[in-house]
Amino acid sequence: MDLHHPFTREFSEYKETIQSLRIRNEGFRKHFDEYHSLDDSIYRIEEEIDFATDQEIDELKMRRAKLKDHLYETVRRSSRENLQHVNSPVRPLAR
């Protein structure tokens, strides 16, 4: 069983939006990196490479879940905005 939860794999339908946000949005990139750092820490604990108390692992998982929710909302909002921009009618330039 794969214990890692890469954000991009879990939301593969938003892969392009995620890549774009990582490039142009420093706050998103920071949270994205933090999410993956937490995911790696949790994986290492679950695989008994590192050790933690039940409370510590629960707190890590809660932080990861909150980050995931925040990242997902940002991705959905950005994807919706991009879709609206692409589908907006093009108005001819006034002469």
C-alpha cells in the first residue's frame, strides 16, 4: 500500500493549474512544499523509519489535512477563474 499522498496525484485533473500556481504564487508554493514535507514525515513515521507518539502523528495528519483543504480551494478557485477568462466573449476593439 502506498502511504504517500502527493497532492498532484490526488488531484490529477488540476495538474496544469497546480503547476501554474507553483510557478506564479509564492504563498501557494510555500504551502505546497509544507504539505509534501508533512506527508513525507508521516510516511516515515508510518514506515517506522522515524518515531512519534500517537498524539504527534495525529497532529501532523491534522496539519496535512488542513493544508490539503487550503491548497484544494486555491486550485479550484484558480481553475474556475481561468475557465471564466477563457470562456469570456471577445469584444472587438473600438476604432
